Amino acid sequence: MSGIETGQTAADMKAILREPPDPEAIARLSAANPLNNSTFRTTCVATMRTPGTRQRPAPARARDR
């Protein structure tokens, strides 16, 4: 995307790929677009499912591990 974008956005995209990533560039990109914000962070949590005693497509319980 940094090849498509221009200006500060392109520079920030390149800056977050360096070691260590530039925290100010991450903040600017996160504030500019909510999609960027969700891309930089974990947005889903794996859940362990335990089947119930009845036969049905959905499990009886779900819990976080």
C-alpha cells in the first residue's frame, strides 16, 4: 500500500515496517482510518467449543481459554 499511497501516509506505512516500528506513525495511521486501527491490533479471540450431549450443529457451550 505504501507504493499506492502518497505523502505522509506512504511515509508512515514505510515507517511502521522498520525495526522498531515508529509509534507516532502507527498513531497517525490508526487515527486516519479505522480499518488501519483494526489491522494493527488483535480483533478476534479464539474460543474453545465443547459439544453438548444432544446432536445439533451448534455446541452447547463456548468458553474462552
